[in-house]
Amino acid sequence: MAKNTSLYFRIVEGRNLPAKDVSGTSDPYCIVKVDNEVVARTATVWKNLNPFWGEEYTLHLPMGFHSLSFHVMDEDTIGHDDVIGKITLSKESIGSQAKGLDSWMNLTRVDPDEEVQGEIHLSLELLKDTEKISLRCQIIEARDLAPRDISGTSDPFARVIFNNHSAETSIIKKTRFPHWEETLELELDPEELSEEGAVTVEVWDWDMVGKNDFLGKVEIPFACLHKTPLVQGWFRLLPLGNNEVDAGGKLGALRLKVRLVEDRILPSVYYQPLIDLLVESVISPAEVEDSSALTMLEEVTTVESRQDVAMTLVKIYLGQGLVVPFLDYLNTREVNHTTDPNTLFRSNSLASKSMEQFMKAVGMLYLHEVLKPIINRIFDEKKYIELDPCKIDLNRTRRISFKGAVSEAEVRESSVEMLQSYLTSIIESIVGSVDQCPPVMRVAFKQLHKRVEEQFAEPENEDVKYLAISGFFFLRFFAPAILTPKLFQLRDQHADTRTSRTLLLLAKALQSVGNLGLQLGHGKEQWMAPLHPIILRSVASVKDFLDKLIDIDHDIVSEVPQRAVFMPSVTVKEGYLLKYKTEGPLLLSRFAFKKRYFRLTSETLSYAKTPDWQVCSSIPIQCVCAVERVDENAFQQQNVMQIISQHNDGQLHTMYIQCKNVNELNQWLSAIRKVSIYNERMLPSFHPGAHRSGKWTCCLQADRTVTGCSRTHSAVTLGDWSDPLDPDVETQTIYKQLLQGRDKLRKKYLEMPEAGQTSSNKEINSDIHPDGAESNVQLMKPGQSVAARLLAMIQDLEQAHATFQRREKEDATGVILNP
């Protein structure tokens, strides 16, 4: 039974941060670490002691983790960034809150002795003979130690301590992956055998000047050696002690939302009955109004979990090749239950959320292609744009004119001109993108158009069929992406205040376009009136675009493989990166990285000098064996990753690539890992360094082919729209939702009706007994048989989980529990 861990965190905002700059402010940003590995960096909020970030992330960690920490930093353009404070949350503290954490937390000071990481491989043995009693400790190696020196490495040595006895290993210079292979022996007095203390193994960084730096410790109770004379394995290094003291808010606070989801995933065969029932709901519904497994799932889905459930369902039906019938089933029910066309899809129902998540799952690459050029232009130009007379600030308009003061009328005129230019570009890009839109998305909209047209066939409702599509397409997809480009991965940073206002005005205008201009002039924002003409002129072209969008053969979707979101030959990620030049003369690191344009598809990772150049080289995705970070000291460069591949010659080849920042590094790591996640030849270990000057810079081993000194993290990925489909994980999510609502379903569908109730709307179930006698007539509620099957499946899955958990305990303890 596999284990799946997902960690969701949202960095909302900070308050009362201390001033670190001479101006009396700070330029704060957050670094997020999981077990001391940086997984995210927020944007910097300039000159603000109460910053708002609103950035959220999901991290998939199949191997689990120990702690999550948020470090708040002050960015400095000269010198090192200042540390403001940190918040550390243990896995146990996060997991103890079923609904997750959502609160303000005070920052604590950063103590170097608490910033430890890594593991140590050792064996501990208690030896007793007639002549002496000794404690033998074999210190084998350590990995992923914290860097304490300016070179990005450490000079580690280990020390074993018991009572007043101690012994030390040799010092290994400039490595975070030391190999000692040394045996230390402490001679004990007979009376010390009764001691209840602990054997401590400490790891230190040796410094020639000043005191040594603490790197971590392991404590093994001495009593364990009486029970098991030989203790051996990898042990996680721990800090000296939890010395984190709440500074009483003097360092400020962060508002965080953190949620941990840990699931044990059963083998596929256990989920298949539930998958079959979900499939049955959409491919052979007796009547669309009848209760089904899907409708029952919606009944027990809370408002908070509806978005997650919707995305999970979209992935399940994508995996089954039935996403269009699934959406059609939900949309048909929604349309049939709506009497007022003005309220159609206005609620956050399962149908609305599923359409929204479906567009993200299959249409994000399309959205990037359509919007990215214009979004980049808006960010680059940084124009001051404002239409609201109450918000025009003439002090911010100096860039508009060099002729002195500018009037409000001139600001509005300039703003209207720029907004019209931007809006025209956006609309033209969208209405010209019919052929770029994914076929499965077009067919889904075609079905939606058909259902709405059937339900609202009256002439006065002519526009409803367009509004139903544009409501999703413009209002829930393109407009939010324009408003917050970073959340749709269109930009690496949040917009500054000026650009953010421009994006807000454009998003408002595009919403009016999506509403086909029907609500223009009825709102409070009459200052948007100068944009009304261009909005009204675009209505005809938008309708024509929607007509062309749904003009597609329904059968074309069956020809498109939907097993994975990554379609063959579709670009998953692309952009300029720096590639390490391994051939030719040995260069200084900063000159050895050459700028190349990389393109990742589900089949290959290729690069060329520019997007238009012929591909220089490519790696088949099926040959990828590991995708990992590279230690900073390997090339004296930050944000470097390595891609290890094995081709037909059987040799391992490594490509080193540098990204411009840690967020780009994490995105590329995650994207390549996702497309290669099903590869069969993935490596269990790797070298975080590089083989240079005849040795590995990480573990200092000379043999180029020696086994890697650190564990790979190939299954650790950032959760987003491009997550590969995993039917078992997705079905487990649905099972948990149904498990929470089991009592509600049982009460509604399986409890017998009270005596005297009429059977006008009830099914009549007459069971024939084996002896031929007819049973008493039993009234059945609508959907009762489906509910009974569904509840039986929930019970079967619950029992399967219990069985596998019991087996895990038996395997771990070697004791048979309840045979």
C-alpha cells in the first residue's frame, strides 16, 4: 500500500514587521522550506511592513517530511539579505488539525543551532566480555548536512558521547556528504551498564578560527542496547533543543493557511468498483433526474471541499476518456434545474466548479499562448492608468509628460487610449485563437451550448447559449488570469501597484465583454464608460468566435488521448535557461553556462540557441533517470539542476542547467519529474555535486561511477494544473469525501419510510422467497439501490484499509496481530 502526502500552504500576509532599512521600512519576502530544502519564494513587497502576498502552493511528498518553515527576509540590493524571523511547524502540529491551520503566528528569531538538516549512517554495539565492556560506534557517512562555510560546504567531524566518555572522527574538509568509515570505541565501567542515559552522536563543522558550528545530533537511549545489542541504520539529525522563543510579536507575524493530507493508497483493484459506479453515472443514466453516485457525492461535498472534489473528478474522467460526458451530465442537470436564465451557473455548484477546473486542466497551455505576450507587454511598459476620478493621483503621472503638470482630463485621455490598445490586443488574440483551443474543450462547450439552447429556446433568450459559454470562458478563465497573472503562472512575480491597477481595469472590461455588454451602464462605475464603445463593438466578433469554437466534430475527441494531461507533441514548458558546457576546454563556472532555449514536451526535452533555431540536442523523456538540484558549491552558482539520463549505450549522462531563481528551478524540476514519473529506470540515489578535478564535489569520491551519496526526490512535485493523472490517488480522495458523508446518505436513502406514507413516488420492491411465497411489499426510496451499492463500496474500502494497516504493523513488529 503506497503512501501519498500532500502539503498545501498559503502565505496570506504579514503585519508589524520590523524596519530593516534606513528608510524606516523593509522589503519583505518569504522563503518556504520543507526539511530545510527551499521549495518556494514569494514575491518581494517593496517598502511595506504589512505586506500582502496571497501566494499558495501544493507540494506532493510521497516520502513524507518532518517540518515546514517560513523564513521572512528583507531584500537588499547591495550585500546579503537580512533575516527578519521564521515560523517552523512540525508535521505533527500540522497533521493534528483535521481542517488545517489558519491563523496569525508570531515570528521567532533564527538560531543557527536549530538550522540543522541531513542524516547520519551509523551502527552502535554494546560489547561485553570477561576482560572489558565497551561501546563500539561505527560512523559510516552522512548526507545533506547544513552548509556552514562561505563556500557552501562544511568541514564535518562526528563525536560520540556517553557519560564522561567521548571520541571523535577525523575532519573531512569541504563536503556536506562525508564518508568516514571509522570505528570509535568507548570503554565503560561495569557500573555504567545500569545507567539510563543516552548515547549521543553529534556532528560538527570544524572552524580554524572561532568556535565550531553545530550540525546536528542523534540520541539513542542506552536501554535500547540492552534489548538489541546492535543498532544500525540512517538516523535523522536533530537540533540541540527547541530554543525558539516567541518574541511576543516584536518581530511581527504571518497569517498562514496550512493543510496536510496523508493517504494510504490501496492497489487499483480495490478502487475499480467505485470507478465503475462513477462511470456508470455518466454513460448510462436511466434519466438525468435520477439519483446517481455523482449526485450523491455532490450532496455530501462541503462548500470548502467542492473545488478539490471537482478537480479530482475531472482527472478521474479524463483518465477514463469520459470528461465530456461527465461535464455534459452535470451541466444538463444544472440547466434543467434552472428556471431563470439570469441565474444559470451563477452558483458554485459541482457543475460550475468542474467546468472551471476542467479548463485549467486542459487549457492552461492554450491560455498562456493567448495571453502571455500582452501580459508581458503590460508589465514591461508599467504605464500609469486610471479612470476613476476619485483615485487619480497627479503626483504619479510625471512619466506621462515632461511639459510640467498634467490635468485630470489628460490622465483620463491617456488612460483610455492605453486601455483601448491593451483591450483590443486581448480581444483580438482571443477571437483569433479558435484553432489553438484544445479540441476536448471545444466539444465540452458544444455540448453546453446544445443543452442551454434546448432548455431556453424562446427568442428572447437568444443570447443565453452564448452567455453560458462566455461566462466560463471569459469570466472564470481569461479575466482571473489577467487579474492575477502569477497565480496562472503567466508571471514569476506579482504586479506592482501601478500594473495591478491596469490589470484590474482590463479584467473588469473583459468581464463586460464576456457578458456581451448587456450590463453596461447599470453599475456604479460609470467612469468605465469610455471603454463601452469598444466593448459593444466586440460583441459581434465574440459571438462569431463562440460559433466557430463549437463548430467541431464530436468524434474528434475520441481520437485525442486523454489518459494524461500532457498530450504528445504539446509543449509543457519552455523558456531560456543556462546550460553547462561540458565539452571543450575547462572554463570558469560563470563562463561555462551558455544561454539556450529549452522546450519540454511529454516526449522530449530539447534545446536550441533560440526558439526559431534548429534543435541542437534532445533527451527522450523515457530515458530520464533523475531530476535533482545541484549543490551551490559544485559550480559556485545558485539554482542549478541536473538531468540524469540513460541511453542505449547503458551509460549515465548528466546535463547541468541553471535557472534564474529558485521558483523557476522548482517549476522546471516539477515539470520534468511529472512527465517522467512513470519511467521504469529511475535512480534511487544521485550526486548533488559535480565530478570535477578528478572527484565528486559533494562526497569527494574519486570514482565517477560510484553510487550516488544522496536520495533522489523524483516523486516530489509542485501541485498544479499539469499534475499527471493518478486514478488510485484520485479515487481515494473521492472515497474519503463519501466516507465523511456516509451517515447522511444512509439516513436519506436507506432508512425505511414511516408507516402510512403513500407510495406515489416510491419504487415497489416485491422479493420472491425461495419457497415461492411473496414477501411483504416494501417501499423503496428513489436512488435507494444506487445508495446501497455506494455504501457497500465505502464499507469494502474501509475494511481494505484496515486490513492493509494491520499488515503493515505486523511487518513492522514481526508480531501477528489478530490473525
